[in-house]
Amino acid sequence: MAYAGNVKRNSTLRSALILLLLVAVIVAAIVWLALNPDILDDLLHIAIVAAVIIVAAVAIVYLVMIILAVPYYAAKGERYQTDASYDLDDVKSVKEADSEKKDE
């Protein structure tokens, strides 16, 4: 194993205190919302309206994509060979062979 040389350790106390403060703020917000149910009700209505708007926007975007795809594929056209013969008399039988085995 290689020698790491000088090893330095930093304290994580600052990060732990910030995390603890963040948890305290979240708990305080939950308690405040529990004590003020009218605000929670308003937030729920806002969330429902936002969800409906997002779903409607996604549906409109997909509808526009479907409508725009029709003329695109109509203008693109269809490609096919004009000099090929598809007569069944030209079909040749294929020797039965196992694709896993190589000819030896």
C-alpha cells in the first residue's frame, strides 16, 4: 500500500450544524402549517391548479406534435424500388442450416 503522506482532517461541525438548522426549519414549517390549516388548504389548491395546468400543457404539446407530424410524413413520401421484380417464380429455396454452427 502506498504511503499517503501528510494527512489532514477538517472538522465537519459546520456542515452538521447547517444540517441541524435545516431540519429545525423544516420541522418549524410543518408545525406552522399544522397550526394554520387555512394556509395549508390554499397551498393544496395552488398545487392542484398547478398540476392541472402542467397536465394540460403536456397534452397540448403532444396534440400539436401529432398534428404537425401528419403533413411532415405526407411530404416525406414513400420510397420503393421500381426496377425490382417480386415474382414468386424468382424465389429460390434456402438450404436448411443451423445459424449457430459454422461450415467445417
